[in-house]
Amino acid sequence: MSASDALFEPRKQRRALVARLFHAACVLITGGAVVVLGVLLYRVWHDGSELLSLEFLDRFPSQITPEKAGVKSALWGTVWLIGLTAAVAIPTGVGAAVYLQEYAPRNAFTRLIQLNIANLAGVPSIVYGLLGLAVFVRWLRFDRSVLSGSLTMSLLILPVVIIASREAIAAVPNSIREAAFALGATRWQTVRHHVLPAAAPGILTGVILSMARAMGETAPLIMIGALTYIRFVPGGTHEAAPGLAGWVGWFGEAIRDPFVVLPIQIFNWAEQAQPIFHKLAAAGIVVLLTVMLILNGAAVVLRAFWQRKQP
Amino acid sequence: MRQPLRKAREGLIYGVLLGCALVSVVTMLGIITVLVSESVPFFREVSVWSYLTGTRWSALLEPRTFGVLPLLAGTVQVACGALALAVPVGLGAAIYLSEYASPRLRTLTKPILEILAGVPTVVYGYFALTFITPDILQRIFPAAEVFNAASAAIVVGIMIVPTIASLCDDALRAVPRSLREGAYALAANRLEVTARVVLPGAFSGVVAAVLLALARALGETMAVTLAAGMTPKLTLNPLTSVQTLTSYIVQVSLGDTPHGTIEYQSIFAVALTLFLITLTINVIAQRMIRRFREEYD
Amino acid sequence: MKLTGLEVRPPMTRTADSVRTSFVVEPKPVPERTPSVISIDRLSVLYGTHVAVKEVSMEIAERRVTAIIGPSGCGKSTLLRSINRMNDFIAGIGFQGAIRFRGRDIRDPGYDPIDLRRSVGMVFQKPNPFPKSIYRNVAWGAAINGYRGDLTQLVEDALKKAALWEEVKDKLSQSALALSGGQQQRLCIARAIALQPEVLLMDEPCSALDPIATARIEDLIDKLKAQYTVVLVTHNMQQAGRVSDYTAFMYMGELIEMDATGRIFTNPQVRKTQDYITGRFG
């Protein structure tokens, strides 16, 4: 071989062995993560399948006859909470993202807003719960209602929605904006007709993922007092008067109702010592994970559909 | 004629969008105001010094003492245990995904990590209570209590693995390919390229990932409440029950604590403590991220 | 030189203006023949179904500068990166034919690419120093390969050979990223030299540099050939004319013509080569 070989002692076998060990460790670790997920899902299914049935979805929780308990109030509470949270957080979050990405001047104040959003994203969720407790429950007197819960949850996921939407908007090529401006469009027309449609698939994905997060959050809702055995669904105890006004009245009443959501119901059951409650918790987890999976699946499908529609 | 109308509309829209952006600022101010204003009466009763240095926390039982150290110790114990598990695993998975895995395996593994990240924390709490403690910990250590810090640390660790893996993966992949090629051309093998060129190149990004994960672990609530229990105590034994800052807040709010009492105010003081700690960590992490971006832009 | 690739072309007729190569100042003398170090034998490189390099055969002469020219996308970089197996990392890449280094097939399963890359160094298009100190950049490759001698001396020698020593000798512990682009590229050359290779592959080493830095690198290449075999890929014909002893012209993945640089630029045998070096396309 070459003359330079005398100068080097590359110890390739040792190096190769260390490299192979390291590779094996990495494979093991990554495989381990997959196994943990598998064990988790198996355990939950194993514990909960006994109590799972369609009636489980349509029964209220019960302390006295736990074997006949169900998640009706929690499931509907989750639907109400997520619906209201989406209605508040999505327009606000996308609006803020549009402002920061398309309108905001490059100055210290804008940088402050951006820094603030990044920091808000790292605030523990339970702190949002205390904010909701002090502001919505006590100060604004919304009490321990769906309204308080979803406003709190909106503030919690707002940073996530803003960050995801900003990324989607930033990915829209500048040439589209320039083309629209060159045709005499105002800034809003450019955003409304060109930027937002192009960014929509990305925004949608981010928004749905943040909704899934809101669905799994528990701590802030415990703070605002959603933890009770509730044997009705929001709006279920009121009658809607006929007509639009009647419906609005009913809606206004419904959002002031106390509520419970799936993760809180699960927490409540998991906290009990008797094994039957653990089975209920497992069954509740299966329901929660299924709903989240459907939501995530919807995100994937909608996104694919949207991307196909756009050339 | 239509121009003023159009101008007004554009101005209105600008205002609305600015308002949306300002919600975040108001939220932050709101958090600070609420935490501080409710903590002030608490600290009138309990001096800041005795709060910060007290080694006994008994908020609900007489004689009441409010020394935050047991809660802080429980929190740090769980968070550090979680990091000890999650940093090697998360970083290892990130290295595997970014440096070793084929693109096909990557597209397969990434969604699994994302699913792990999306599992609600209460599910991990259930997992700790019904599987980790009885089927693993108590088999190995019969002395382990039903509620213990170790199981909390393990599940919080599992929970933050995806965070670390995903952020580290981003950081590793941000290291330019040209650096890897340069190292390979100098007769390095894959491990040497990864450990001596890519990893140092991504260092500040990796540190930021760990800090963000630490902040998450410190603020984690439901899994810890279910797994670690509610016994505030100053101990190093991970097999006994401890209480964290967050689980104390949950404990108080589960009971029916009247507004205006010292217990009620104490949760705001505890939350303020937690907020200041996580905010500090986050600010440092943001700074690291910014520095990392500047390195390669 | 053996001219392969030529056989498949139809016979070409020389035209009168084939001698009009204005930018080569003086016809270079044909270099003295040296033995072949690298022998490429009917090499084809495929990305999936796309053929990037098509049945190329060439011999690389020891201690000479061989330039590979051709329009972008002609496969010249792919060919170069195949010589030290830097293409191994690309998924779905396929090879046919053989590259022999000192008579040994580099794709032989028993041939460790690490051994190959120790003997065949590479300098890239854009300077890519590690974000470490100048010293660590030069010492790194030698250190991980278990250099037995004095590392400090090695670093000094390598930097001297790369004509960088005088500029950096007082700031060896400073970050390499603080150097100028041209200095960084010379540092990358020093880094490659420190491994004591026999062959240096250079993939358009001046394309990211200004004219003055380019001139310095070209001078350096001219000095390096006293000790090393250099293979230089460039899209810059003037550069090939200035620094190389042999020039190979590639087009659409094929080797069209290869000869002593003086002959290629004054008297190409193939019409395509002539069109390219007179600037009719490219």
C-alpha cells in the first residue's frame, strides 16, 4: 500500500466496533420508543375492552353502580369545549399570524410580540388554569362553565395555532404576493385571495393538531373546576324556544352550564382505588384516543384533498 | 369615491389583526397580574424568606407551615429523573433518525414519535399507576409505594422523549451536509462524523431542546399527580410518594377551597414560583435557538 | 493517453477554425508521461434510471493535474465523487464498471472506503471548514486516523504546503469560520493534505471565490502536483487551460475526449469538444 501508511495507525477495527455498537444502541432506543407505544396501547385496550360498548358512550358516570357508568357527559363536554375553543382560537390565532407575517413592521414591538408568543408556548398549562380561574370564573363571573373552560383553553393553544399558521404563511412564495400587488390588489385582498388559500393546508394541519392537544389537556380545566360527577350534557337541561332567538337563548344558557371532559373523567376514575374504576378509566382512554385519532386522520385527509384541489 | 371606503376597510382589518396579535401580550400580562396580585396577600402572611427556605409544607393541616422546599425538591426530583431517561433516549432516536435511518424508515418512525407526543398526559398517569408501579417497580423494589416519584419520572420521561427527539432531529438536520461530506472525505466513519462534527455543530440546538423539555417536565401536572401522589416531603428516596408544585395546585383545587383563604392564595404563590422557573428556562432556550439559527443562516 | 469513449463517436472532420482558441495564451507542451494511479474502466453511474455517467474510461496520471471540464450536469462531479466513494451516501445510486486505485477495485467489498479516502482526499465546491479552530480543522482527520507523529508539526507542514501558514500562524486557535472564503478553501486543502494522501480530488474548488483568491488556489494546485496527483473538476475552461496537464471533456455523461491540455485546446479531435471550448455552447 502507500508510503503514508507507516505514519498512521488507524485502528479501524476498534473504530468500526464502537461505531457498530453505537448504531445498535440507536436502533434499540428508537425501537424501544415504538415498543413503549405498543405496550401502552395494548395495556389500555386490555384493561378497557371489557367495559367498552356503544352504551358506554351513552351512559352517565355513576359512583354507586360503576359497572353501569359511561362517558356521555364527558364526550359531549369535550365536543362543546373543542367546538367553542376552535371558534375562538382559530380566527384569533390565524389573525395574529397574518398580522405578524404580512402586516407587522420590523420593529422592537413586533419582536416583543414574537418573543412573547414563544414564551407563552412554554408556560405550564396549569398556570393558564389559574388565569382562567381568576379572570373568567371569578372576575367575569362565567362560573365553572363550558364558556370559562373554552376561553381558558383558547388562550392555552393560541401560541401553538399562531406558530403553526405563521410557518404555513411564511412558506407561501413571495412571487404570489408580488403578482397580486402588481395587479393593483390591496394588502388584504392579496392575503384573502392568494396567501391564505395557499397556506390553508398547512394552517389546517397545525390547527387540528392544536385541537387534539386541547382535547387531551386536563390540568387547566381542573383549575377552573370542571371536576364533578355530572349527569347531564351542556344544554341538555334547557328547552330551546322556537325560532332563531330561542336557539340563541338556549345556546347562551348551554355555554354557562357546568361540564366535564374526557380526560378529567379519566383522571377521576384513575384516582379511585377500586379496580373497576381503573377499567372505566381505560375504557375512557380508548374513547379519547379514538376521537383524537379520528381528528388526526381528518387532518391528513383534508390536507391531501386540499393539496389536490390546488394545482 | 370608492377609495376612502377601501382605505377604511383596510384600516379596520389592520386593527382587527393587530388586536389578534395583541391577545398574546394581554395574556402574558394577565398571567403576571393574576399570579402577583393573588400572591401578594399570601406573602403578607408568610415571609418570602421562610417560604423559600422552609423545609416543611403543610398547607391544609394544622399547624400550617409554608416552606416550599419539599414541593420544589419533588418537582426537581421528578424532572431530573425524567431528563436522565429522556435525554439519552431522545437524542439517540434523533441521531438515528437524522444520521442513520433510510428515508423510508424515517417517514415510518416520525409519525410514531408524533403520536407519542400527542398522547394526553392523563393517559401517561394511568400508565404509571396501573403498569409501571405495580408491574415493574414493585416487582423489582417491593418497598416501592403505590404513589412514588420514580414512576412519575419514568412516565414524564417517556412523555418528553418525542419533544427532545423531534427538536434534536431538527437541530442535527440543520447542520449543513457539506460539513458531513468534509468529514467523510477525511476518512472518518459515521460515528466519528456524527459525534465529532454533527453533534458539536448542533450543540446549541440540542441544549435548547433539552431546556424546553425540562420546562415541560417541571410544569407537567396530571401524570405527576396521578403517579407521584400528594405527600409533600423532603426526601431523596424515589420509591416514596412526593408532591410537586403542580400536584399541590391540583390538590387544593380538587377540594372546595373558599376564595380569599390562605390555601387559595398559596396556589398562586406556588404557581408564580413555577412560572418564574419555567419562564427563565424558556428565555434561555429561546436565546440558544436564536444563536443556533444564526450559526447556519 | 488512451482515448476511450471515442470509439462510439462517429468520425469527425477537423474544420479550419478549430485552432482558434483565443484564451490559451501559449500552447502548453505535452507533459512527460507518468504511470497511471487511478484507472477508470467503463464506469457508469445511475441515479435510479437516470444515467449520470455513461461508460467512461480514463487513466489518471501520477503527479499530474487532470482537469475534467464540461457543461453543468454532464456528470463530471458525479464521476469525481465516485473516485473516493462519496456517492455511497446517495440512496438509489448504482454503479457499473470499475475504478481501480493502484490496481485495486475500490468497490471491492473488502476495500474499506475509509482506507480509500485516506489516500484519496477531497476538496469541495464551497469551502466547508468545521466550526472548530484552525488547528483542529487541520489536525482532525489525522488525529482520528491515529497519526503517530507530531501533530503540531503536521499541522504546520500542511498549512505551509497549502500556502496558508504565514496568514494564520498567530491565530491557530481561532475559529476557522473567521477566515475569508479563499483562506477557508486553502484550509480545506491543508486539511486534506494533512492525511498524507496520494490523490487530491477537487470539485470546482474556486467556483465560490473571487478572482484573486482563485489565482492563489491555482498557483497552489500548480505547486501541489510536485507531490500529489490532482483531479480537478471545473466548468471554467480558462482554469483548466491554465493549471492542468491533461484535460477530459465530458458531455451528457460521456467522456467525449481526453488528451494533453495543450492538444485539447489547440487541436481537439472531436467537433463537440471544439464547439465547447470555442464557446458555442455550455
